[in-house]
Amino acid sequence: MRSASPHVLGTAVTAVEPAPVLDGAPSRVDRPSVSVIVPAYNEGEVLVENLTRLCEYLRGLEADYAWELVIVNDGSTDDTGALADAFGEGRAHVRVLHHHTNFRLGQALRYAFGTCRGDYVVTLDCDLSYAPEHIGRMLAELRSTRARVVIASPYTRNGQTTKIPLLRRLLSRSANRFLAATARGRLSTLTGMVRAYDRRFLSTLNLRSMGTDINTEILYKAELLGAKVVEIPAHLDWTSARARGRRPTSIGALAKSANAYVFSGFMFRPVLFFIGPGLLVLAAATYTLAWVSFRVAGQYLQQPDGSVSARITNAIQLSYEAAPYGFVVGGVALMIAFQLISLGILAMQNERYFKELFHFNTTLLRQLKQRDECER
């Protein structure tokens, strides 16, 4: 494989001719190929050490896989880019991509996805908080189960975490439990980036996200296509990050992440955000209005003889004077309930239309890609 270090000036979507995955290796029939993507932003302190460790592990997989390592320098302000270039020099399996502006994780991954030509794609954190050994396990699971996506999950059974900061751990667990409740699958980790993908499947998803929400977008679109997604137990270890004094996540970053997770939950199950609350509000409105009706009925029975309309009018007036809040709360709650339920019905219709359009676009994109590959 030839060495390549393409640069992108200010944009993350410029096409780059990828380095061949199988140069100088046994034929494609003998073994599949894998592209390992490592996004890096200001990781100069640990970059060379971790990439060396990663390459050593990947060389141990060469009996089973041809491989390439794709490093994405996402607009780092330290020496990450220069160190990545120096590391790639003379290494045939290593390619380095550059953003001169920090486009965030989603754009970095999309850029790398577009240059990969392996049968499988693996995404891994540059800090190696998930050890390289997860790569082989994810690939083995991907092939044995014929899944489209395999997730390394520290929150599934037999998974574990080590020395994760309390605030980050609480946010991560809460976000994943929330998303698991809104998603239709049984996944325990929906926000993690460490995954293995079937590359042909991944190339049909037409991803849009710029930030960390790309991870949930992939799972959402995989769900729409009925793709098989599985988890393996993983070990998320922040021991080395804590040892070198990694800065804690800022409040602003946490708030941005929380907002992205809420939106992702809405994307998975918009109906829950409307019909569920609408039914609760309707129940409260029904209870309040039933109580109001009971008071009105009591006042009606206490009215002296007279016309029915006059007795009802007097009963309502007396009941309102005694407890006006019951009428107001019940009426407002009933209006809100009907609005929420109506929005839920519209969301169900829109979700169905979106699924049909997404299936159509995915099929068309797959056919175009197959045609392009045949013409090459």
C-alpha cells in the first residue's frame, strides 16, 4: 500500500483518492480488508504513542485482514497535524487527512467514510480509552453474526468502566438510558463512537450530522432499514487520561451534548414526546373537569324549583364563584391535551412519510454506487 497524506483546506467534503487497501498483500479472496478511522483533535501529547500501539495491534491481525489506518486531524491547534504527517511517512498502511478548521466529530467521520475502501470500517478514539483489542472482537462479531453495525458497549452486560469522571459518567449513562427508552431496539449504548461497520451498508446511509450526534443518526437510519445491530461488552478506561490531567468537560459542552441527546431521542420516537404527555394532560383535565361537574351537579340539586336552564346556569355560576381555578385549569389542560395528541398524530404521519422517502433514497443511492463501481 502506498503512503498518502492528503490535505483539505477549510472543507471536509473534498474528494480524496484513497490509498489501496491491499497493495503488497494477499489477494482480496484470501482475506477481507478493514479501514480503521481515528479522529484526532489536539491529541499531540499522546498521538504518536497511541498510533504506534494501534499499528502494532493491527499488524497482529494481518493473517486475517488487510488493513489501513486513517487519521483525521480535525483542525487541531497543537502539533497533532505535524505529528500525524510524520507518523505516516514511510508507513504504507497509514493515511492522514486534514481539516484546517475544527469541523467536529460528525464531519470528520463523514470525510473519512468517503475515502475508505475496506470491506469493514472501524472507528476508534485516539486516546485509546477503548483498547485496540476491541477491534478484533468487533470484527469477529460482525462476521459471525452478519450484523451491519457492532457497538463496543461498556454499559451492556459484562461491560465495565474505569476512572470515568462522575459528571461525565452520569451524563453518559442517563443519555444512553433515555435513548434506549426511545429507540425500538435493546441497545444499551447509543452514543458511543467505537464501532465496526459493514462498509457497503455504511456508504448508503447519506449521513448529515456535524457533531457527536452522528453516532445516534447512524443507529436511527440503521433501524429504519431494519439492519442488524449488536453490542459486545467493552471496557472504557480513562486511567491514562486521568493520569495526564485531561481537562474536565465544560458546562457548555455538557449542555450541548444534552441538547443533542434530547433531539436524538425525538428523532427515534417523536410520538412519545406528544401523545404520551398529551394522554397524561388529558387524564389530569378529565379528573379536574369531573370534579367540576360533580360540584355543578351538587349545586343544581340544591336549587329551588324553576326551569332546568335557569337551575343549570345558577349551578355553574355558584360553582365557578366557589372554585374558579377548577374551570380554568380543566379547560386549559383539555386544550393542551388535544393539541399534543394532534401533534402526535401528525408526527406519526410524518415519520411514516420520512421512512418511505428514506427507503427510496437509500435504494437509489445504493444503485448509483453499484453502477459507479461497475464502471471503474
